[in-house]
Amino acid sequence: MKIAVRASRTMTRRTMLGTLGVIALAAASGTLTPPRRAGAQPLGLNESLDEAMTRVFGSRSIKDGGSLIKLDIPLIAENGAVVPVSVRVDSPMTPTSYVKHIYVVADKNRIPVVTRVTLTPAAGQAFMGANIRLGETGDVRAIVEQSDGTLWQVKREVKVTVGGCGG
Amino acid sequence: MADIGKVRIRIPSSIKPGEVVQVRTLVIHPMERIERDREGRIIPKTYNYINKVIVTYLGKTIVTFDTTQSVSENPFFSFAFKATDPGPLRVEFLDTTGGRYEGAVDITFA
């Protein structure tokens, strides 16, 4: 009888610990990966620019990072399917102050958030480059999030001769 | 495409210890575009594109890219890292169909 009681008590404690663990995990994943990524819902990223900005950055203010960020992208993209873009941020990369994320956002794309780069201090330099698709002429922005949460952005208009669609 | 998943990594020919190095990497991948019907609605299916790129150096993750269909076919990425010790630099690409493509180079000092 006694044994049975003890067993059931252990079970309760274990289940409770398990539940707590699940909650902790959910909370952690919720805060650590803000925008739910494509893997789970491949079509969920088809949204307007405003929706995308609200989803990713909420109501946080974004400062003008003209002096800090160097966005390198052609003024005229003949082929919208392959547009080389690179972003370099003039910022130290120390464990206390570094660039945490670089976002590339194409305003006119039907899937505006092109990529999010997550950096660590080990990168030594806040730099990223990629080939992206642009649907039509419009602004392309680079948004930088520093480790203290400050957001900076620069944007540049790109003229697209032949749209890369899809994106 | 037979070459799908082929990963190329380009590093400078000589690297000095402590130097910040820029690396270019490329994977052969179709990065399928979203298809739409006449009304512009998305045709629902699993589109095959890369949604994650993970770069590790000496076993530690240094840079990750979360990507969407707005990235070109045969995507090319570049990034920087600080070469502190000789060792492997690995780049891993994950796509939405569960594909995993990996490339690695050994960082050595001249």
C-alpha cells in the first residue's frame, strides 16, 4: 500500500517536471526565434511589407543607419532573378557589443523578408553577401539589429529590368 | 539536376592567424519559386528551397542564414569569420524537403 502511494507520488512529480520542461522549451523557442521560419509553413511569408515589418520587428523604432551600414547593391538590376547584395556594418564584434542580425528586406517582393543572418562575435566582422531575387523596381533595405536590441536601417532603390518573380 | 547539393567554398589562398577572412560559398539548388494560379493565389505544395545555412568553425556556429524563396537559384552567400586557429570550416545547407548538403574546407596558416 505504502509503496503504491510512493510510486504514484513519483509519477506525479515526474509528469509535472515534464510539463514544466515543455513550457520552458516553448518559451525559449518563442523568444529566441522570433519569426517562425519557412520550414513549418512554407507559404506563411507571403505578406505585405507592413505585415512583415510588424511581424519581425513589432513596434520597435528603427533608426537611420546611413553612417553605419554599407549596403552594396546595383542601382539597375538587369536580371531580377540574380541580384548580388552585400551588407557591411561598421561595428565592433566583441562579446558585449556586436551585430546580432542582418535582415535583407525587398519592399516590393511578395515575400518581403529575403534573409535573416544571425552573427556571433566569432565572425570578427559584420558582413554578409547573397544573391537575391527582386520581383520589380523598389526599395531594398538592410536592417541591422545590435546585441542590445537597437535597430538601424538603410535603403536603396533598385531598378529591375526583368523581374525575377516568385520572390 | 544531377549536381543538386554540390557545395563550393572559396577562401583566400593565404590566411594569416587572427585575420578576418571573407568566404564565399555556393550550393547548386533549384530554390523553387512559388507558383500561382490566374487569380494570384499560391498553389499549395511543398516548395523545395533552402531555408537554413549554418556555418561552423572549429565546431562552433559562427553565422547562420535563414532564407526564403526570395533568394536566387543556386544561392551564393558570403560571410566573414576570424581565423584564430587551424581547423575545419563547415557550411551546411538545409532545404524544406529535408535535404542536407554540406561542404568543408580546412583552414591552415601559410
